[in-house]
Amino acid sequence: MEHIRHSLAHLLAAAIKELYPETKPTIGPAIENGFYYDFEFPTPINEKDLEKIERKMKDILSTWTSFEGREVSADEAREYFKDNQYKLELIDELAEKGEKITLYTSGEFTDLCRGGHSDNLSKAIPADAFVLDRIAGAYWRGDEKNTMLTRIYGLAFSTKEELEAYFTQQKEAEARDHRKLGKELDLFTFSDLVGSGLPLFTPKGTLIRDLIVDKISSIQSRFGFQKVTIPHITKKDLYETSGHWDKFGDELFKVKGKSDTEFVMKPMNCPHHTQIYASRMRSYKDLPIRFAETTMVYRDEQPGELLGLARVRSITQDDGHVFCRPDQISQEIENITLVIKEFYTSLGMFEEGKFWVSLSVRDSENLDKYLGDSSLWDTAEAELESVAKKLSLPYKRIEGEAAFYGPKLDFMFEDALGRERQLATAQLDFIMPDRFSLEYTDQDGSKKTPVMIHRAIAGSLERFMAVMIEHFAGAFPLWLSPVQVRILPIADAHHEYGKEILVALKEKGIRAELDDRSESLGKKIRSSKEEKVPYVLVIGDKERDEKTVTIEGREGKVGTQSIEDTITFLLEKIAHKS
Amino acid sequence: MEHIRHSLAHLLAAAIKELYPETKPTIGPAIENGFYYDFEFPTPINEKDLEKIERKMKDILSTWTSFEGREVSADEAREYFKDNQYKLELIDELAEKGEKITLYTSGEFTDLCRGGHSDNLSKAIPADAFVLDRIAGAYWRGDEKNTMLTRIYGLAFSTKEELEAYFTQQKEAEARDHRKLGKELDLFTFSDLVGSGLPLFTPKGTLIRDLIVDKISSIQSRFGFQKVTIPHITKKDLYETSGHWDKFGDELFKVKGKSDTEFVMKPMNCPHHTQIYASRMRSYKDLPIRFAETTMVYRDEQPGELLGLARVRSITQDDGHVFCRPDQISQEIENITLVIKEFYTSLGMFEEGKFWVSLSVRDSENLDKYLGDSSLWDTAEAELESVAKKLSLPYKRIEGEAAFYGPKLDFMFEDALGRERQLATAQLDFIMPDRFSLEYTDQDGSKKTPVMIHRAIAGSLERFMAVMIEHFAGAFPLWLSPVQVRILPIADAHHEYGKEILVALKEKGIRAELDDRSESLGKKIRSSKEEKVPYVLVIGDKERDEKTVTIEGREGKVGTQSIEDTITFLLEKIAHKS
């Protein structure tokens, strides 16, 4: 498809040259889902012109039955593009590097190009499987000091059906956009005074965060994880010791007080956690020691890269570190995997065909890229694989994907739109304990270095929330819904009874609200639907007199039943995480 | 007492001049609990010499029956102190400022001095009511560019008994020192790589933090407080708007990424919280809105001011802000007070004679120091007082203690050593909502500015933990103990039964441990006592065979009873927060 998309970029340039002969084409590559081409137009065009250009492309398409390339000298090329300073610049560069210069022709259009086309574009793609999408400004070569060009984007797929499916998916993705839903559901906000990439979570958003954290915490505490607490800054000395000072470089936020001490905001928690380990003597019997902490780390992402909660500067990590003996690696990895399994099962995401696991091991061709004892690597890689087998994980062994400090298991989940997200992870680390001179006293009295395991269940809470909002389109499972039930009195006369029910539900820990606005039932139901409230309890004369409620879920009416039965029904649903 | 202590400093200098005639006295003030004097000694002295000096002081004391001052000219003074460059420097300064220069004489010793002495020192203090305490180095005038002098500290009280009581209290305070106990109980640690004033909390320390936070949270959620979540940094714009930029000045940690944007670490949370309020339209019906958050703020304290957890750079605030209408102030202050009452009652600290409340109002002589509508101030001050009366708080109205932005209630608690600590607070704020242009739509459709209430229950969690550790001497109430029960098998043969009990206790949420070391029962009991574990369950043959445990508390043996009865006993104790 890449060759077709690249060829379509040529076709776009051909159409432009016919319609606007004075235009100077610059470069036009294939991209994900389509292609673009950057032009210098003599007079600006706008989105309305796209239809005409697209029609011209389709006219020309039938004549593009071949793509012919030929090598030319730099001077020949310069002569051909003598009026186009952009192409001349490219030619000069190619000549300077001594690379060969090729011109490609299809139909009546010739372009300076490296090649990689569809031989017969007219047969390769149906005319209804591509469209021109939109116009944007783009600096020549991405440098804001250069001329601003006009970029025309196109979408292209193998068939009309695929193109339509793409549109449908796009529309669905827009409807589920977590930035839009986050605002509608009042989950988080941004403030110009605080800054971009620094979300502020409302009570409802905080509740969702806490429910996720509590859920993970309640699972992993059974596996011996204990919460610790660290500050958000450190002297740079900590990262000079860990080796992160060079690695993180300009992603680090530097912190300065009135003294000369150089502080930084932590971009990760592991070095701090090693210092808690190091605060006491540890014996082989004390291991494994398992620290967990949900805490914000800070990374200075470029403003242009920030995107709602999906990419932020204040990143809440659901972090954890195990310090163990080499003979405990296997059991610990198994335990972490069981935590991941239980958590994602409660979200309905740990299902066959909906996730897979990357067993990331060394690149066998470049073993010297990896630090640490090679036999420990061998054992650990084999153990990760045997855990994956034992737990019947759908895993793929991926060579070269290990970190330089150890192999890992990365868990990839598919969301409701089929988009893959790497969320959970368990990574071995043979290096950091050594850098911090961590020790334990072994049975024979000798000093040994523990192995460290980094693990994340949800990963970044912000990104996880973005994924969850889009996956569920805001209609969270009952246990994760900020408001689980809303009571809707038909008229003001039913408010008193509504309050009674509210108290009864709250007493049982059910997150309930009473909609006591003087609005019609229809409007109240619509509000609840917009806010994706899982259940509404409608109450009128009949319900009040009979001490019942009419309960309605997202999938329709459940029935009319007593308050007690309703509470039992809801508690059961909550307990089953449905 | 200050005059006596100051006179004793003269007496110390007199003794030094007799024993070491070449010594140059510099300055010697009265301080809390005693006095000091800084000298330039020709040859160094050490702590062993203090006894001799103290004896000499007591010898001279009987001759000091008067203290006579006389004003002299600068030249006279210069002549008198011609060999002492320190005194000469002081004389030059006095002369330059045109201040009068006085010399004071008692016995045979004359010193340059401003006055403020005991007329008859020999009668004013018994010879056994003061001692020399210790020696320290001190730069002349506190400037490290100057000569290092020798400072001799003395302690002085009205009577021998008071001096002894001071020693006893000091010893008790040392035994309870939270830095010492924090290490022994493994609650927190510091790392040189991370930096001073930045504590790292171990699992046990984190558990105590969480128990405190959960306790407050469970109380205040009944009063409508909702958790929110904010990042730890902000653009400086936020504090320029709030007015804190100038006020906090060099206590602020500045944060720099790769861009030009100037960030700072938050030294408080209120400005961030206003931005969550401001993210939506609010109606009079939505108020009060109550945000709560336990989060770290950062202030750049001087390294010399840092002290264990009592003074840190990363300060976890148990923070909360209410946005309400003026007519809701009274009810909200009452609610906050009820939260404070319930929390401190669970710690046994909300008891008559053990706390008092400062009703901090304007200085009636300087009303123009305070910002905001004066009639709103009048009403609010009256309302705070009526809440204090209604809830029978032991309050004192303190004029001039209000913040410039509003009146407040400060709660002062006495710890086990009788030291007073300001912990909880509720402060009205008439200014910040206005600075951030916060609004709500009133019943008549007009836009109004809400009132803000800042409230803290525990205050800084670090300082609160320091206070609690010292107050309880590490022997926390059962509900706050990291380990509530430890099972002590008499021999290895009882380990199996011990595990059974452990599972049963944990299932009920009791924080239990099994001491399965192969140590004697005596040693196991001692370990538990050192770690201040509230209850131990001793199990031997008899207990195993009869399925019982012998339960022992900090105050002695409780008895031998079944596991079920023991669980019931413990759960009841935990529920009653005893």
C-alpha cells in the first residue's frame, strides 16, 4: 500500500501542475492511511478547491499505466527543475553526497524521486478508494525559518469499503475522544495559568483515579506489595549514580532553590526506592521486598507533543519495584502477571484475541549491547518464557526488544476500536542494584546483589484514563463509574421518597445521586444518559406508595422492585465488576 | 528570669577573665532556658574546663550584690576596651548611630552593655540553679567570613528543682525524639543522594501516613468533602495572579525545562484548587463546593533549619478548600470544627485542658491592614465566635492574629510533654476568590463572588507524624500501629499453629505478624516491646492443644482465650480507636 500511496502523491502533484501550472511542487511522501504533498502556490488555495483537484486526479489516473525511472546527471536534473528552488536544493544535496539522481515519470508528469511506486497505478487502486482530506501549512523542511508551504493531505486504501471503514472508525474515535468526554463527564480540566500538560482532576476524575489505584492495590497487597512514599525532587547526585542523568537529559525538569544545590524533578521512581531498600541491612530471608507507590513523575514533553491526558508533563505512575534473589525471579514475575491478569479481567480486557504479550529478549546478533552477567540473562529469559507458558499467555518472543539492563514482559491490549496499547509491564533489572551497591546477606554470610524488577499495572494513570475513557466511550463499568445510580423523581412530590432511597443507597456505599431539579422526567433521563450513568431509578406515585423503584440500566429496563432487592442487585453487580 | 540569665552571662565572662586573663569577651545574651557568651580564647578550652569555670562563677557570685551602670563617651569606652577589637567594633557602631554607650559593673567586672540586669544577682539566684552546659564554635556576628569564637552555653532557672525538672524533660524529650524513634521503628529514612529535608517513608511509615489520611477522609467525606488531584508544578502566572509570587519569594523552588516557560513548585494548593472551581459555571445551588487533597508542597527551607520530619522541604499537606456563599460560612466552620473534634478525639487529644482555640481577629487599632469588605469581616468574626460558643470550644479572642485576607480559628494542642503545637486550622479568605475572578450565579441571576475557607486537620503530615511519634513515644494507639499484633510461638513446634492464627487475623483485616525466628520467647517479647507492638499472642503446647492464645498488651497480660474471642477483642479495641 505504501507504493500506491506514494504514487498517489505524484498523481496529486500532476493534477496540481495541470490546474495551477505556476505551482512549485516540493516533496510528497506516503504516510499512515494516505499521503501528502507540499507545494508553493502562486496564490493561496483553500479546502473548497480540493474537490476540483481530486476530480482532476481521477481524470488523470486512467492514463497512469506505468512508472518509469531514469538516472540523470545533476546538471540534467538542474536544467529540468531550473525554476524550482526547492528541487534545486534537493539536487545539490544529492550531488554533494554523491548519491544517484533519478527522475520518475508516469503519464505526462515527471518528478525528482528516489523510487518506490506502483507500476500500474490505474489498476492498483480504484478511483473511489482515495480522497483528498485537508489542507495545512507546513514549513519547507519543517524549519520555521523557511517559507511556509501548502500541504495537501490525502487518504488512500485498497478499496472503497476500507476507506469508508476508516471514516467510520474516525467518527467513532472522535465521538470517544477522551478530551471531549472528559469535559462532558467533568473528569478533568486544564488551566492556562497552570500550564499545558498539567491536568487538574475534578472530584469525579479523582474518584476514577482512586478506584483504579485501590483496585490494583487490593490485588497486589495479597502478593506482598507494600506502599512507600517518596518526594518529587532529588539532588542530581541520585541520577548521576543511577546513570539517568545523561540518559534523560533535557526531558528533566531542573529545580533551583536559593542554595547552590542542584535539584531535579523525578522522571521515575526506582532510584528513590533503592534508597529505602538501602536504609537497612537486608538478609536473604527478608527478600523479596516489594515496594509500590502511585506517585507523579515529571517529564518536560514538548508543548506540541502534549495531548489531553494521553501525553502530559505530570505523569502519575502506578509504580512498583521488587528486590529479590535470582532464585525468586520466576515466582515474582508469575505473581506480577497474576496481578495484571486479575486487574485487566475486571475491565473485560484480558480476553483471548484482545491482548498479547511481548517477551522482549536480547538481540542475539548484538549481545554486547546488554549489560550484566550473560548467564543470568540466559536463565532469566528462559524463566520469563516458562512463566508465559505456565500461565498460557499469548506471547511472542521479540528479539532485540529487551532493555539494556534486562529482559521484560510487555502487555499489549486492544481497545474497543481495535487500537493496540502497551499498558502493563514487568522488567528485570540486573544493573541498577549494582550501581547503588545494594546488598543482602546470603545464607552463607556473604554479601550478594539483589535483582530488581520494575512493574507497572496500569502504567501512567493519565494515559490509562485516556485509554479507558475512549475504550468505554465514557460508559465505565459499574465499579468504575463516578456516579453508579441516579434517582429520578417524576415530580416534586416524589423528592421526599427520593431522599429516603438516597440515604439507603449511600449507607451501603453505593455512589448515588438524586436529580431533584424541577425538570421533566424525559430531560432527567437524557441528562443521565449523556453522563453515562449506569442505572437510573425512576420513582412516581406507584413506586412511592409501594416502596419500590423502577430500575433502568444502559441496556434498558430491569424492572420494578423493592429498595432492598435493588440494593442487593446493585451490590452484586458491583462485586462482580460488571 | 531574662535579667538574671543576662547577668549570669556577665558572671561567666567575669569568671573567664579571672581564669584566662588574656581572653577577649565579645557578646553574651540571655536565651531560652539560660544564656551564652562568645569569647576569643588565646588557647582553646574544652568541655572538661566547664566544671572549673562554673566553680569560679559560684565563688564570685556572692560578691555580686549590685549592678551599676554609667554612660561614657565613645573615647572613654575605646580606651577601656583598647585591647579588644570586638568591643571596639561595637563601640564604633554605637558611636556612628549616635546611641548612648553604657558600661555595667558588678563585683570587679565591667562590660560594655545595654543594661537589663538583676540588681542583686547573689540574692536573685541560688548557686545550684544554674550550670554550664556545653561549648560550641560560633563566628563573630554569625558571619562565616569572621573569626571563629568559642561559645559557652549555660542553663539557668529560678530554683534547683526547676533546673532538675528541665533535665528530666530534656531526657524524656530525647528518649521520645522522633528522629531516633523513626529509625528504631523503621518509619522513615533520609538519603544523602536525595538530599536533606526530603524524607523517604518506609512501608510502616507510609501505613501510618495513610491511616491518618484515611481517618480524616472518612470523617470529612460525611461533611461533603470531595477529593481532587493537582500537579506539583505550575507556571508562575498562577502565583502572579494569586499574589503569592512576591510573598513567597525565595522560599519558592523554581523549575526550568527546555522551554522558556517559568515553572515553580507549588508551596500551597489553594490557587490550583481555584482553577478546578473555575472550570465550570457554578450556581448558588451548587455551593458549598468542598475540595480536599493530601498532596506534597515544596518550600526551600534553609538546610540549617531542617529537623527530621518536624521541618522538611517536601511537606505533605492535608489540605482542603471550601467555596461557599457568605450565608454558609457559619455552617461550614461548624462542620470543619466537628471534623477536627472527631479526629483529635480519636487520638485522645481533644480533652479539656489539653487544647485551646485561638479566634484570630483583626487588630482593631489597625483596621486598614486588612483587605476585603469590612462589614463581611464583622459578620464573619462574630460568626466564628458564635460557632466557638455553640461547640463550647475553649477559645481566646486574639486581636491582630487574623491573616490580612480573613479571620481564623487555630487549634493548639498540648503533647505528652506539655509542649504546645498549632495543628488544625480553619481560615476564611475574602481575597483569593476575587483575585481569580471566581463567580457563582445567585438566585436572582446576578454574578457573585464566593468566600473561600482554607482548612487543615492534621496540617503537614510530616510535622504531624513527628508530633505523634513524640507524643506517644512511638507507642501509637492500636488503630494507628503499623503492626497491631505479633504472634510469638514459644518453640519451632508451634510455628504451624502460629501461621493458622496469622491467616485468621489477617482475614479480619488485623495487621498481624508471626515472629518465627528461632529465638527464645524472652528475646521475642523484648523485640516486640522495643518496637512498641500493642499486643503479643504467646502460643505454646497448651495454647496449641486447646486452640487458644495468651494475649498480652502493653499494660500487661490480658488472659488466655480462644482465637475467636481474641479477634473480637481486638476488633472492638480497633473500632473504639483505643
